[in-house]
Amino acid sequence: MDMSTIVKIVALDLAALVAFSASCGQAPCDRPLMSMRLRADDTSTKETWKTNFKAIMENPGCCDEIWFSTGIGAPPLEWHRARAEVIAEAARDAKSAGIVPSLQFQATIGHRDSFGTAEMFAMKTWTGWTDWKGVEDRFCSCPRQEAFHKYLRDVSAIYAKIGFSALWIDDDLRIEGHKPADSSGRHIGCFCDTCIAAFNAETGGKWTRETLGKAVEEDDGVCARWRGFSVQSLVLVAKAVAEVFHSVSPDTMMALQHLSGTGADDQIGEVLKMFHAVTGKPVGCRPGGGFYYDDNPNEVVRKSINAAAVRGRIGDPAYVKVWTPEIESWPRTYYSRSPQGVLAEGFTALMYGFNSVSFFVSNSAMESPELYGRTMWRSLAEASPVLRGYATTVDGCTPVGFTMPTSWRIGVRNMAIPVISGVGRSVGELTKEETEKDANTMTSADVQKFRDALDSRGGGLPAVVKSPFMGLMQVHVDKAGALRSVALMNLRISDQGPVRVLLRNVPSSWSGVVWNEMRRAPAKLELERTAGGAYVTIPSIGAWNGGYLTGL
């Protein structure tokens, strides 16, 4: 195939996107595949929203869901009613364009003092989040005070009647990180008088802030009991919102945004479980946090891989329908992230266990919608056929690869070794020595020798790279074990190729394969069938770009 054809960037309209997904042989997904998060600034007035909507419509396919925002703080209910009017009109505009409207409850407990002002918290009559030394975060909230819960219920009632597809509670719903309150070491949770009184009532104790702080530090049992209590404090906050939304809008899916470190697993699991108990319906989860710039692209790749691990750590509950990553920048200026950076992060997320992608990469208070439109949103639209196509191609399939003793390192993944993160079928665990191998100092022959050795130890992997290539590889098989897809992510700042791949358990129905790469035209490739499988050669993979092979 002519290389100029392979590298041609294509912009497809919505009808073409539907046709592209259908060509993958998949049933339509029952969830949005590409979501765009907007801040309150983007719907501050009807005119501002119209400008944003125009830019979105000029880039069809850049999203099929929009998360509108309630804003932060505790402003008067009249402020929320005025916002709800603008958002309701915006939601109608989105629906008319075939875009699903959802809502982000942008702040419950609050992030930290530096994120707010007294004016923004005009309605706050309850105590702030208080640490074990008595330091209060004035612009965050004690999670157990009824006045706070009532405010959340009143705000929820205002927005719920709009009828959103999903309600996403933001990741300030956490037991740590509410500065200036100290949550270092074991001293997580709110130590205000209300919370300590509730803990004493639950445990039959007579703790004071001072004695409880000391006991949490020194006694494992008390520490565990306090942590469990603090996690349930978060559940109470989320429940106040979920119950109102479900009573007013029973078809709205409850969903949680949260940090993805191992210390957050119990917080995520308990809130999701409560959402399901309250609604009896599937729920959504968005792990993430950190790495909001492109200055070290490996960090955002690691972020997606490690966030995907949350799914496995909390048990991959069957009632979690939507797994989407936090793909974000800060403060969402033109210079914060590149389009290619967020695309690399999003495609990696789909490779390792997410089933949709969400982008938070714009803010009308920072840059014009026109600038976002012709840069970021244009790039998302151009890449959307591959992001959507891959998500539908691997839907219901199983990733196959090695497990690793640590979730943080990329290590051996750089050598295009299939490694599962969170969910999948393991062919064995890599040793610590294997994960610490450094491709930067190895010859291409040594890397190939290592790949082949792992292939042998794994009993014959579904796919093996057979040429020099530095990047990620993920393999999916169907329920019968037949190959469904091979995804590759180039982690270098130049094109790599040709990339030769050995495929096994190739369906007999495949007459060839197609290589689908983000922002490039699909390339039909020949299969070289042999007794041991089939070979395919990808002519070139773009710098920091990803794509996937599947059958024709």
C-alpha cells in the first residue's frame, strides 16, 4: 500500500462513524464511548454554551456524551436554579445532536481551601473538614452533618429533573487530601466533634480528638475501625445525592470519579456498592488522578495502566457498566496538553481494561472554544473511529498476558510484551528481575530473544512481535479463545516500522487483517498463514500513536 495513503488523516462525519463501528462486526454499545467533561465556565451563560456547542458540532465524533457541571462551593440555591436553566437548554441541544447529556456533581465535600472563597460558600452553615490536630478546612465539609446533607439533597432535586443519562460525583469525595487539614500517615478522615461523637456512638467509646488521634497512630485495630467509619462517611454523602437523583430520575446512572491509588480501593468499592443498592441498576466508575502535562509522556501512559488496575483490585463487580479513565489537563490551557498526548493516554486506557474514554481538556475561562475546536476537539474527532472501533471490537473479549508483581513500572511493557492490568487471563507472573529489564540498554536481538523466551514460558502467546519495536502490546481473545484483536502503542517520538507480528488462533474466517491507527487511514494487510499461525507486517506506526489489528 502507498505510504501516503497510510498516513492520510481522515475526518469522518457521524454517519461514517456508525458505519465504521458496524464494519467491526460488533453490536452497538449500550454506553457512550467518548465523553467530554465541561466546566461550569462553559455553560456560565446561554451565549457561552452556544459558542462551545458550535465548536463541538464543527467536529462531529469528538464526543457522544457531555458531562455538564454543577460548579463548586455552596452557593445559594437560586444560583443553582439559574445554572440548571442554562444546562437544561444545553442538554436539549446535545440531545438534538445525538449527544448524551450527563452531569458532574463537581463538588460534594470539596477539594481544599485554596479551591474556594467565602463568597462561593455563602450557604455553608456547617462545620468544615477537621483534622486530628483541630485544623479546619473551612471550604470543605464535614461528611456527617445533616445541614450539609440537606443542602446536597436540595441541590440534587434542582438538577435531577433535567433527566441526565448519568450523574458523576467528583473525586473530592475522599478521606484525605483536604488541605490545610492534615491527612498524613494514618490520620485520614474528619475529626470534628460531629464525627467523633458518631464514632463513639457506633463503637461505645469515649474518644476525644486527642485520644483518638493517638490511638489511630498506635493501634492497628482502632486505625482499621476508624478507616471503615470514615469510608462510610463518604457513603452517606454520596447516598444523599443518589437517593434524590434516583427518586426524581430513575433512569439516571449513578457514577463515581475517584483517585486510583491502592489506598482508595475501599472508598471506591463501598460507594459503587451503595449506588447499586440504592438504584438496583448498573453504575459507572472513573479512576484517575495526576499527570496533567505532556512533559513526561510515559507518566500518562503509566497513569492509564495503573488506573485500569482498580477494576481488578475491587473485584470487577458485574454491576459496574462503565469504566472510563480520567484524561485531564491542568489548568486546561492550550499549553497544558497536546492532542496527541491525550489520545495516547486514552488509547492506552482502552488497551488495559477501560471500556470508554472521558476527556477533560478545555475550559472557556482559559481559552476560546474556537481554539479548542480546531486543535483538541478536531484531533479527538479524527481519532474517534479508532477509539470507538477498538472499544467495540474488544467488548466482551478477554485480554491475555503476564501479570506483574508491581503495578507502577512500565518496565517490560516497553518491549511489546502483553501484560494484563486489573482484568484478563494470566499466562504467568513475571519475576522482579524480568520487570526490571531495561530495553534502553539492550540490543534488538536481546529484546527479541527475551520476547521469544516469554512466549515459550507462556505456552504460546496469542501474538508475538517479531521485529524491533519499543512500545506496548495488548491482545484480546473471544470466549472461545480465538484471536479478536492486537493493539500496539508506539512509545517513541518517531515512527517505527515495519512491525512484524506473529498471530495465533486466527479465525479461519479472516481473509486478511486491517490495521486501524489513530488519525491515519485504515490499512488492509495480508495474512501469511503458516503451520504455527499467521504473520502480518504493519508498514509503520506513528510517533506516540496507537492502533489495532483485527480481521477482515
